[in-house]
Amino acid sequence: MLIYMVRHGQTDWNAESRLQGQKDIPLNKTGRRQATGNGVALSKILGNGAADFDFVSSPLGRTRETMERLRQAMGLDPSTYRTDERLKEVSFGDWEGYTLPELKQLVPGRIAERRIAKWDFIPPGTDAESYEILSWRVGAWLKSVTRPTVCVSHGGVIRALFKLLGEMNADEAAAAAIPQDRLLKIAGGSIGWL
């Protein structure tokens, strides 16, 4: 298995530390620069071998724009990739759009619950998910990978991969910082940032 994972570039909500989840927030200027930079880096790594890779993205706008900028920087047709619903970010339900300090003011007890068991915590809202629930769909996607792949997705998806691949336990994965300007290489039994 060979996968290059890329987190989407920065959005204004990322810059403001807002829980973004599945809200479709566009890249900002920094995010567009990060996406292009990741494409340049990946182009140097893959060289002429890029045609051997499957390119797949979360269907959310920020990941699609990241993929298109990445492919353009690699000299590839920006529109030639596919999307997969299983790669969407974890849903924060009714909490999407809030910062943690804002939520601490509104619902301090729930924030304390989340701090104790972040991996399994489900925010309020009918579509809300825990990282554990997210890992079920990410695991199904991972099992479907049959060729070298470049994947643009989200911080939560990468956290789920860290846990699924045995790189981190649930608490470590839930708290892991996921950069937006680096590539994550998954090859055989190893995983690491480039």
C-alpha cells in the first residue's frame, strides 16, 4: 500500500480555530498557497510516476479546490480525479461554526466530557459523529484502496488513519496536530510526515 495523504489548505475557520466539520468553507489565500506548495512537493516526489496513482478527494469544496490546485501544480489536468463520501470530515453536528472557548461558555459540562473522552465523544445534533464513528467509514475506504493513491481529505480523517494503522492510540490520535502544508506518506507498515 502506498498513499500520500494531504490535508486541505487553510480556511478562515481554520485560522479562527472554529469547528468546521462538514460545513463547506472555502480555502483562504494561505490555504491556496499551501495546496499549490503541496502539489509542487508531490510533483518532485512522484515525477513521471504520477500517472500510476489514483487521485481521490473528499467531496467538500475545500478538499476539491486543494486537489485541483495540487494537480495543476503537478502539471496534471486539475479536474481528473474522483471523490469519495467516506473521506468527509467528522461531523461536529450543532457545534460546527463555534470555537471551543465559545462552547465552553455555552456548555461547559459538555466540553469537559469531550476533554475526558475526545475519541468517543459525540457532539449534539442528528448528524454528529465521534472520531470512532468516523474511523468506521475511513477504515472502509482504506480497505478499498487497491493501487498507489494521492488522497486529499481532512484532519479528522488523518487522525482516524493514525489510529487505524496502529500509529497512535485513540487519545493520541484525537489530539494529534495535523498540518496543512505537509504530505503524509503511508507505505507498507510505515507512516510519516514529509
